[in-house]
Amino acid sequence: MSGAIYQFHAEVIDENGRVLPADLLHHVNVMDPSERELFLPISRRILASGRETGVVRLPWILFGARVHAGERILANAMLHNPTAVSYHGVRVRMVMSYVPERRPWPFFSVVPWQLDVAFPVGDKSFDLPPGRSERSYEGSPAVPGDLVVIGGHMHEYGRTIEFWDATTNKLLWHGEPAPASRGEPKAVPLGRLYGLTRMGMHITPEHRYRVRVIYENPTGHVVEMGGMGVVGGLFVPDRGAIWPTTETSDSLYRQDLRHFLGLNGSASRGDGMSSHIHSHADR
């Protein structure tokens, strides 16, 4: 099919097609190896979902992520069973709603984007030392445009996640986790940057941008793979902006693809920003 995706969610189902508890899903990621990311020359993540995500919904008349029939996509998933119940023939299903092509809407074609403190490639989780700690990463977008939606994701003990213009040293957005049960992922409320008087938050390749995450680990010991920090959301390129072609010979591209496919010994973990958009964007 060809069209513009405006809503999606992930389901875990058993061999009989019965929908299973959402807690069984750690994450599912979908990427397009023929397109590059906004901030890095790696394959672009187009859809993802995690156990805390729920339904991701955009205002369909305004925004949609374009897909075209015949495009090659890759997907991986990680399952986790915290219960004492065994399930058989389990698989993950992505359910999407879309506007068919050749419709006058949505008015704007959006591109998912992300900026992770563990960029450029590899696992996005990291060990969390005792007490206060922070991590950051900087990069520049490949093309100018507007961020129309922004969100963030942290793990337990995360205090705040921030998005900065590192060139001007200006804080552009920050998120704090909503209350969650012990051991559960921290949901950061979504930031809607568009409105009646503006398209969104403009970013440009001439500036560098920083993601920064702050943790406070009260346990007194290292929490293995207990940290994560990523911001991302939806981006509308400037009119006339030319998206760079994908360089499949690039070393980062090749490392990232091998990691995504699990060819380095493990499949990618927590690897798609779409999975960390927790609120409905049309609210």
C-alpha cells in the first residue's frame, strides 16, 4: 500500500491470534534501510513501539508519515515474559491506520527523528552508577526544518531529559517522567510544538543540538543497563530541502545495520524513538 500513516500500535498475539498482555512486549522497531536518519547517516527508524507506548495517533488531516508500495523495510522485536504463564506461537503485530495516496490530506509529510545519548550505534541502554549522573550527545540535522512533535524516554531513576541548542546554549525543551510503578519505564509527556501561529521549532544544519539526560540512582550500587535517554518525534523539512542519499558504504551505516539485524551477537535494544511517544498528538 501507499499512503500516509497517522496512527499505529503494537500487539502481542499467540498461535490462535489471541491478544496477549502488553507487558510481554519490550519493544518492536521498524526501519527503512534506504533512507537515512535526520542526525546520523544510519538507516531511518520509521515506526516503533514499547510496552508503555499505547496508541500513537496524529491529527490525520495535518500530519502523516509517507510510505510507498514496494519499499523495503526491516523489523525486529524483543519479548519479555514477567509472568509465570507460558505462551506458544507468540508473535508481534503492528496495526496501522493510514490515509491512501492521492488524497489532498494530510497537509504535511512528517519524518520521524531521534537523538540519543548513546548515539551513534550500538545498544542504547547503559549502566547506571550510584548517585547523580548524566549523559549527553550532540549532532546537527542533515536538512533545515521544523520539529512539530517532541518526546523523550528514560528508565527508572531518570529525573529529566533535555533538548538544547548547543550553539547558542539555549534550552529548547525538557521533560520529566510521569509517575510510574517501581521498575516500570518512565513515560515523559509529549510536547506539541505546532499551533495556530507557528509550524513548530525550527532547527538548522548550521547549529548543533544536544540531548542530555540526568539520573539519580539511590540504590548505592550500579544498575546494569539501567539507563537510557532519547528525545525524538516528528520533523517537517523546509520546502525545497533535499534529503541526503543513503551511503550504504558508510561505516556507521554498516555497523548500525548489523546491530539492528543482530549480527553483532545481539539484536538492537530500545532503538526507536517512536516507541517513546506516550501521549496522543491530537489531544
